[in-house]
Amino acid sequence: MKKKLAIIFTSLLSLVYATSCKEDRFKDFVDYVAQTKLTQEYEGKEFFSDGIEVVTLNSCVDGDTAHFNLQNGRLLKVRFLGVDTPESTGAIEPYGKKAADYTCKILTEASENEKIIVIQSEGAVPEADSTGERYLGWVWADGQLINLGLVQNGYSVSKGTVETQYEDVFYNADRQASKYKLNIWSGEADDSFNYGDYILTDLKEINENREKWMGQRVIFNGVVTRRNAQNCYIQQEFMNDDGSVSTYGMYIFTGYNDYVKDLFIPGNYIKFSGVVTEYNGNIQITDIKYNPLFPGEHDLEVIETGRPITTKVMTIPEIKETKYTNILVRLENVTFVEQGSYINENGMSINVQDENGNTIIIRAGKGLYFTDENGNQVTDVNYFKDKGKMTFTGNINCYEGVNQVDLSSMDDVVYENTAN
């Protein structure tokens, strides 16, 4: 009995010692985020004229990218200054998801609790990044500089901060994260990253068992239905026991891989390898690999060309209620609704309705423009008022839990009235 008590006592001492050592390890840890304050005035300021503005969150993309709404309603895509977090969208890398979770949690909580979010440029004139679509910025949420938090917690190295206003504090936070071996500095495997092999499966299995496959590396085949910039929609048909056919779709997100555009031709039957992820509620495959200059084992492979593409005719209620997104559909005989429709530099959303008053959004992303009968770009949604009944062909895309139809080509729009 005494021996058993001695063992228990020794175990308790070990636990206390381990806890004490852990606390002692961080006793000199400096919270640079708490020490760093935003001193520039932001009330009533505009980002593009003053270099700073209060914004609202539109969406969080990953660890170092987020989209915000400016006061005038314009969408601002921001690439965080001073950091370069591991990838979690177009490519998937260790600690990428944890970095994204860190950023998105802070931004989402600030937004939900109506805390102030401020975007600050480094200079008086905001600077775009290499894509030309995102602006570089310091991102403040509820008084804390998220960029700095990413470095302090070891989710990113400090990058490009020399001769910036926050150079010194980023340097100190970077050295400290390295000293304490936090996250990317730990030398340990990321427990949220799948280091395993690719699993052969199909679109039916992935769509029917989404949670099971989330985060898994997969290999499957599919027919390209529409190309969307460097990305595409694919689908695959399956024969049911009763002889009917079910169609399952997927969105393939490659990020900015220009090599894939020549492969994503409608009708191409392709073998894909990637990781199952989700963005704003829509299931997708990311971490797609293809480089014709340096071929790899899991690169895209075109198996066959000219495959027939099935387009499913669906009603607005059917589109909005289905849980199987990304398939190609045709929506017939709908009319324009002005409320909720807009065109801006980031694309177009028009609201349409059927004869029963059911409505749905038709979305065309940036770079896809409507033109009138004279070939001029349509810049006013009222253009659609006199078009009568319209038919749209596009892919079902889920955005924040609501299904919409995503257009990829103006050839997929048919007007009842073609005259101006």
C-alpha cells in the first residue's frame, strides 16, 4: 500500500513539475501584439485616398488573405503585409489550416461582435500585390494587429517588413517564435495536415460522404463542364439500381496555375489528384498539381477528349434545395428582379424569379462581362429589364449556405427579347 501511495505521489509531483516547467518556459514570453497599438486616425478616412479605413468582413480566404467591404460598398481584397503563411487553398501545406483558422477566427469573432476592423496601408498610396487584384495591408481587428499575431504565434515568418513602420516589432516577434519553437518553428509534424497517401475514389462517394472525405488526398476522374479562369467545374454520372442516372459535380480550384487552362476544356475527361476542402460552404478540390515543365506523379492527366456533357434542367426551388452542388444546370424562363442585382468591378450578380415568385442569384465573376447587341459592355443591371424571359446555363455553387448559379460564359445566356 505504501509503495502504491509513493507511486501516486511521485506521479503527482511529476505532473506539477511538468506544468511548472511549461509555465516557466513561457515566463519571459513577450506579448508584442498587446503592446502594439494603432496610432493612425481612421474615423472618416478612405483607404484609397488616406491609406486607412474602417471596413466590414466579407470573407476570410486563408491565413494571409481576406476580403472586406469598404464604406462605399466596394469589395477590397487584402493580402496581409509582413507575413507569408503556409498555403491552405490552391495548395495545401503543413500549418496552413492552423494559420487560416487563427486569422478567420479573429476576423469572424470581431465581425459577429461588431468590433472595429481597420485596413491600413504601409504608405500613403495603397499598393497592389503581384496578382494586381489584392491590396497589401495591415489588418487590425478589435485593436490587435493580426499580421503580427501570425508571426508571434509561429504561423508565419516575418517577411518584407524591412523599412516598414512595424519593422522592429516583427523582427522581435519572429525571433521569439523561433526561440520558443512555435508551430512552423517546432520541427514537429502538423497534426491537422494529412501526410498520407492518395486514395482512389469517385465523385459520388465524396459527395455522399462529405465529412468522411474532408481533408483527404484523393484521386478520381471527371468530365470538365465549364472553365472558370484557372479553375473549372467537373461532373460524373452514375447508373442507379432502378436504371436512373445521378450526376455528381465538383469545383476544381488551382489558385493561379496558368498551365491548367489548356486542359480545362469542356468535354475533357481528366484524372485529378488533390485534397477535399470547403470554401464558404461549397465543396471543392484543391492542391491540384500540374506543371508540364516538371511533371510529377500526381499531375493532372487528360484521359479522353470530346466526352458528352449532360445539362440538367432544374427549377429554382430544386436548385436552392439540392445538397449536390457544382453540377451543370439549365434554368429556363426566368425574369429579372432589380432588387439585389448589381454590377461592379468584381463581377455581376443578378436576381431572377420564376412565375411563382421564387428567386435566385445568377453570378458572373470578375473578368466575365455581359455585352449588348452592339458589343458594348453592360454596366447597368437595368439592361435586363426589357429582356423578357431568360434562360441561363451554369453550375450550382453554394455561397455561405445558399445555392446560386455560377456563369462561366456569355454563350450560356439566352434572351426572349434580343432587341434593345
